[in-house]
Amino acid sequence: MADDFTYKVRGFFGRIPLEPHQLVDRLTPTEGCIVLCHLGVLEVAKGDDWKLEVGGLVERAASFSVGQLKTFPRTEVVSVHQCAGSPLTPDKPTQRICNVRWAGVRLDYVLGLAGAERSANFLWSHGADSGEFGGLECGNYVKDLPLSRMSDDVLLAYEMNGAPLLPEHGYPLRLVVPGFYGTNSVKWLRKVELHPERAPGVFTTKWYNDPEPDGSIRPVWEIAPQSVVVWPKPGSHFNGDDLVQVWGWAWGDDGIATVELSFDEGRTWQECRLEKPPGRSWIKFVCDWSAEKGCTGLMSRATSRLGESQPPDGRRNAIYRVPISVV
Ligand SMILES: Nc1nc2c(c(=O)[nH]1)N[C@H]1C(S)=C(S)[C@@H](COP(=O)(O)O)O[C@H]1N2
Ligand SMILES: [Mo]
């Protein structure tokens, strides 16, 4: 395919504008959203002419321009958008997180037009960006998804927070997989294909696979339960018996059943009030606390509806601790 883009930036480009205590808005403004590009940032001049190919195990391979996709039924989804962290340090906890309103056309609608075949198990998604990362020549950015998990809220998105995608967020077209880590939401989306097996390439074989205790590997797909405290912020000072309303956000692919807080380094835990889960958005937790003299930090721990809790350390969703002081 003839190149219809240039590189605005070549090589790795990232931005983590907000610390957890700055995530005060339910919907993160675009300038506060994380940015993560392994290979570069593309600049596309004529977004509506950008072509998406649909192929692999389909009855009719097809190609749609973004202009055409915009004439199909439009769907909006508010969802947590989280970077799983560097694939070179996969067990390092990260708080690269935001909550975004996406708009686009449902992927299953477009796959339906092409006639998806039953023998397919995986969707491969190809970005137009290519280059070097981690000392390797990577080819294009290619990811995959299990079709069994593909819910109807997976989008071919052309808008973020009510405006066309910015170049660094994948203008003019990206995949958005609500509930999955950001790495799966391929930007500058050029091609989606159905296949019986997982996709080859460094981003699906070498990186983004976590080792499991039994020696198997687990692709970095579903977002594990996680939470951050927004208030109080790190370094806050209180007096003993001050009444503090602690609050923050919790999220995870399986939904959140409980969030607990500990003010004594994890010895005891106190359950928070949770708002009703609104779809794929993060949910707010709140807890009234009478500050205890000598407390030096607080921690939040989310548990999913399937009973999985945040671990103390060693994984990307490890418990986040906020240092404070109470005198
Ligand atoms: N084509 C392409 N898509 C990509 C990436 C990339 O490097 N190239 N990075 C992924 C990663 S690791 C993350 S966390 C999200 C970040 O999306 P954002 O920059 O819009 O926040 O994009 C994903 N999609
Ligand atoms: Mo990421």
C-alpha cells in the first residue's frame, strides 16, 4: 500500500500527564490522558480517505474508508484506558490510567458485513506504524484478541472525548477494546483479520505475555482489578481525629465487588462505599475515616466480582500506597 502518512515522531513516544491524586475528573480531559507509542507517531493528512482492510477467515474480504465507517451506526463507550506498563518490565506496578469517552462503529457490525467464519478464534489487528523497539526491528505493530471474549462494545473508534482522535491517539482510526489493557487497542488501524491462531510478531509472542505460576503464559488482555486513592494526596498532613473523606477510583475487566482501605500497612482493612458500576467506566469508592495519630500511609485494595484481589506487590496491579502523616 502506498504510504499515505508521514512520521510526526519516530521511535518511542509517551506521556503520563496525571498522577493518581490529579485524576479528579470522572472523564479524563484529553490533555490529561496517557499516550504510549512504541514505534512513533503518525501524521495522516486525509483521515476520511484512510482505508481499513477486513480479511482472513471472512466470506468477503472488504475495505472501508474512514469516511464510509462514519456513515455506519455510531456507538459511544465510556471506558477505562490503562497502559499495562513497559513490556520490558512487565511486573512493575503502574498507574498509567484514564477514563475516556470513545465513539466509532462496532467492530462486530463491520465483521458482519464481511461475513466472519466460525473457524476463526482470534482477531489480528495491524497498525500502520513500524520500526524499532527494545533493540529489535519489530515490523508493524500487530496485536490479537480472542474472539470468545469479544463483546459488542469493541469499537473501530474515530473520536475520543467528543473530538477526532489526535495523531498520538491513533488518528484517523483505532481499535478500542473496553476492559482490555491499552496495548490491545491498536492505533492507526490498517487491517483487521480473523485467524484460527494467535498472531505472530514481537508484540504478541515476545512481549505482553505474563508468566503464570504453573509455567504457562497469559497474554496481557483483560485488565486485572486495580484501584487508586485520589484523596488524600501523597504528603498530606492531618491531626488525630480529623474527619477525612477518602476517595478514589477502581476498575477491572470482571467488574469490582469491593474496595477496602488499610490505614495500618495492611494489617486491617475497612470496606468502602461503592457507586453502582456504570458500564466500562471506573467506579468511585468513598470511605469516612477518623485520622489516627501515627498513621504514615494508606492503601486501597480492589476485589473483582470473580474474587480476584490486588496483590501486595510483584504485579502490575499491585496495591498503591499513599504516604501521609497524622500528628
Ligand atoms: N499502532 C499502535 N497502537 C498502539 C500502540 C503502538 O505503539 N502502536 N501502543 C499501545 C499501547 S502499549 C497503549 S497503552 C495504547 C495507548 O493509547 P494512547 O496513546 O491513545 O493512550 O495504545 C496501544 N496501541
Ligand atoms: Mo501500554
